[in-house]
Amino acid sequence: MSKKDKNIEQEPVEATQTETVEVEGQVEDTVEEQTLEEKLQDEVKQEKEKFLRLFAEFENYKKRTSKERLELFKTAGEEVMVALLPIIDDFERALTHIEEDKEAEELRKGVVLIYQKMLTTLEQKGLSAIKVEKGDDFNADNHEAVTQIPAPNEDLKGKIIDVIEKGYQLGDKVIRFPKVVIGQ
């Protein structure tokens, strides 16, 4: 083999190695491009997820605040209503005493008129009396037991014997539980 033959044989070998390096370089470049592209896609996905979660959280916030606002409007006058409840009780006591007095018929009419007007105004604002009658079952969630007395008969054990004070609710919220006497 002459030097030329050796050079020819070596040249293609060197070219092949260079091509392989170049091919490997291209493969490496495409692998790097894919990983960079995949990284960017992953980042985009993560950002989309963050955005969707943030958007959902904001929607929940809007719903919660609007619900709270509606509840606030429904019970905005709760303090005033609670302050007026003793006055309603006084009206009812006055009416029971005036009815006993036969001479104060005109006075009774005036008090009844004022009492009815006050009740209708408060009912228009959402106040309503809680209906409790003698003989109803006592429920600690709905009634406030003031005292227990021996039941007049077996049927009234654990039941309401007397209603001391009416209960009231404003909308769906109880602002004063009825005070009752129960039989034991």
C-alpha cells in the first residue's frame, strides 16, 4: 500500500467520524430543542392551571361576597329589631291589662291601633313571630326552657306547658328564641 492509498482510506474514515459527530451533534441539538420545547410547554400548562385556579377562586369569592351582601341586607336592621322586641312585649302586656278594664275602651282601641301598625311595619321588614303553643314538643334547638314544673298529666311530660315570652325571627335567622316552661 502506498501512501496515497493509506491517505484515501484514512480520509473517508475521518469524514465518517466527522459526519457521525455532526449527526450526533444534530441529534443532540434536536434533543435539546425538544427538551426546551417540552419545558416551555410544561411552563405554559402550569401557567394555564394557575390561571384557571385563580379564576375559579375569584368566581367563588364573587359568589361568597354577593351571598354575604344579600344576607346583610336581609338582616341589616337586626339590632333595631332586637331593641324593639321588648316594646312589642310591653304592648302585649298593656293590651291584656286594658282588656280587663271595661271603662278604658277608647284607650284600648288606640293602643291596639298603634300595636297593629307597629307589627305590620316590622313584618314588612322581615320580622315574624315563631309559633309555639302549649302542648308542643320541647326542642332545645328551637326553644329556651326557663323552668321545669311537674306535668299536670302524663301527656304533657317533656312538652311545653306555658309560653313565657314569644320568639321572633328575622328572615330565616332566629333573633330571639321563645322562652317556655316544660313539664317533667
